[in-house]
Amino acid sequence: MTRTIGSNGEKTLKAVREAGLKRLYKQGFAGTTLRELAKDVGVQAGSLYNYFENKQDFLYQLMVYVMDTLTEETNERLNGAATPYDALMTFVDIHVRYHCEKKREVMISTTELRSLTSGNYQRIIAKRDEYENMLKEILREGNKQGSWAVDDPNIVSKVILGMMTSVGIWYKKDGNFDLDSLVEVYQNMVDNLISVEFTQAQHLSKVN
């Protein structure tokens, strides 16, 4: 259940989220308690129930926050895209940066799916599907406008997302790649992928 809270409550909620991310990243859901979170934030354990019904609700709301933040940022930036190609490159930019800069959020949202109740799991998956549908719609719109000829946007979207999401596993802020250059690498790879599909589609149309 979502609760209405004031500005002080928002500040506490933000602190609890940050403490929760640290705990879940190090200890996992099973090893984390609300009492520990309260101690980290400097509040009484009982006061956390002003924000969450229980530990399960805390995990669920944290995952909702992660997905909503990513989806809202993506929607906002896609509104400024003039063409399907611009939209696709923008989507790649956001996704790669998010998975490099928010490694804790990404790991928790992936590994702790198993800790959600069935109902909460389905609701989070629905939010993930909503996010993926933005990429599918970009690919469909590009097909419609002739920007590319993607044979199956459903499959290609999964290929693109799988390729980009894995960056968070190995990327290191102090590693060999700066983030801007890394984004450009992934944009080029996605560009090459849809260009190959376009070339193949043109070849097949000539043959037929």
C-alpha cells in the first residue's frame, strides 16, 4: 500500500532506499532486516511501517521505484527525438548509462526477483514489459517510416536489450572505457545490427 507522506517523510524514504540498496547489494534480501535499515537511517524500526507494510513490500516498492525512474527518464528523453533513428540512439544511450551507473539497482532488480511474492513478481514483470515495449515501438515505427527493415521487432528488441544489459556486469568506472565512448560503441553496434537487417531485407525483396 502506498502511503502519503510529507517532505520530511520523503527525505526519510530516500535515505531508507539508499540504505536498502547497500544492504541488499551486500547481504541479499534474506540477510537484510528492517531493523538494520532503521538503524542505518537513524530512526525507530517501527517508524518504517509508515512507508512499508513489511520487508516484502519494501523490496517490491524499491523495484517499482527503480523501474519507474528508468521508464520515466526514457519517456521524457524520447519525446525530444525527431526520428525513429534518433529515438533508438537515445534509448541505447539511456539504457547503457543506467546499467553502468546504477549497478546496485540493476543487480538487485534482477537477482531478487525470486524473492518477490507471485503477485508482486507479475507486477514488476509487467513494468519491465512496458519498458521493453518502448523499444519495440521504436523499431516498429522505424519499419513504418522506412528507416530500417527489422524482420521481427519482438526478437530484435530482446537481442538489443540483452546485449546492452550485460554491460553492467563488467563495466568499471575506473576501468579502460569512459562512459561516453562506451555508449558510442553500443550505439554503433545497434546501428550495425539494424543496418544488416535492412540490407538483407532489400536483397530479399530484389531476389523475390
